[in-house]
Amino acid sequence: MKQECRHVFILGQSMGGTLTFHTASQGLNLDGVIAINPAMTSIPSMEPYRSRHTPRYLKEEHPDIKDPNVHEITYDKVPVRSMRELLSLMDETKERLSYVTCPALVLTSTVDNVVPP
């Protein structure tokens, strides 16, 4: 992207915020990262499944959007394996934060029923 653009930023929300830091820790020539409610420390509802392999899927909870007029598109079920992979990504990303050398803007909401601030 640097060949085509003067400035390159990456942005992500929740797991995407974690991925922005993980990507930035790879030594890329980025101008900055923006993370909105990044999943970096823990997701309490997922922790019990960190080392479990059953059940294979969990029923998806209600969307975490306050505005009742907003429709969030979600899957009916969440693979437990994906939850374990996200928790592993969070652990690895925390260990790699010192490799992030570009500026970072981190936005956290005071109310997020999935990702703690």
C-alpha cells in the first residue's frame, strides 16, 4: 500500500482491534493504528472455553448494541474453536505490543458487555 498511498493506517474493532496491533507488531511501515474496543485482556464469557473442546458450538447471545433500532447481523452459533483461537491471539498480541512502534489511537467505551475496557 505504501507504493500507492502516502499514509497507511489500519483500523479494527473488537477482535479487529486485536488484529491491528498484531499486524502492527510485524514491523510493517505503518503510519498508525486505530483500535476501537480492542480485545486485549480477556473476554470473560469465553474464558471457560479456553481449554475445552466441547461443545463444538455455542448459541450466539443477543447483540450488544444499545439502540433497539439497529439490527446487527450475527451467526446463530459460535464455534468454540474460534473462541479458543481468539483468546490465543489476544495472549500473543499482548506479548508483542512492545514491537508496535507506530502511533496508536485506542478508543474504548465505558459500556461493552463483551470486551472489557
